[in-house]
Amino acid sequence: MSQPARTRRHGGLPTPALVAVPLLLIALAVGFAMTRPKTAATIPPPAQAAVPHFIDTKAPGEPRTLVIAGMRETLPGTSNEAGQLMANLRAGQLPTGATAATVLTDANCAPDGDGVSHCLNDLQIGNVVVTVQHHHKMASVPCLSPGETVTLMSYADYQRQL
């Protein structure tokens, strides 16, 4: 004899569970996305514009002031964009009362391990040529530029201003 056809029920979850499980998965995914640490931007920010190696000697403006210390004197720091340029005398003798010089050369500009350049510059003061060593971070202060006229200040005068 034949048996009546039975509807076969899939042994599974009741209808409310079929709705609740996907909603729970969505809530977990949203929660995970919200608590994840932010990642770095895929496009790096633009690099800060580099300071030129030399200044434009033909540009209008006041000459930069170069503080010159003796060969064995210790300067209070390096040149910076907010203050005077700092250098040590390396060869020659500054004429008494010298107030201005013309930069003739710029050499030895490779920075040290701290990023500070110790450039050697020949300066013409009247008919005298002296060599100074200019200490600066080239990323923020340009070198003394050949053809540039600088105002001179002795280290002693600089210290009196402080």
C-alpha cells in the first residue's frame, strides 16, 4: 500500500532566527569597522619646499648679517631663518671696523650627521680676503652665495646685543 506523501521539513532554524543571524553579522561587521585603527593615507602629504642652495643676489632687500667669531670661539648655535648667520674665522684677519663683505666662494657644503653644513666661504672686505666657516642647516638657511653682500658683525658685538 502506498503511503501518503509527507512534506519534508528542512530541519533548520525558525524564521525569526533566519532574520536575526544576518542582522547580527552586519552589526558585528559595522562594529569591527568602527573600532579598527585608522590607516595611513595612501597618498603621502606634499613635501615641504626645499630652501634653495643660494639666495638671489639680485633680489631687493636688506643684506643678511653674518656674525663672525674667532677661530677658537664657540658660537651659541647655528644660523637660522629668524636670526643672524653664524660663522667662525678660519683664515686671514678681519680689518678693524669692517662692516660689509662680498662673498666670493662657497665650498664644503656636505652636511654632517646632524644635517648641519659647515661651508667654507671666502669673503672680500675691501682689498682683504678672509675665509670663514658658515654653520647652518641647508634645509632652512641657504648658503652664503657668491656675489652676495653681507653685513658683518663681530661676535663680541653680537654678545653685547643679547
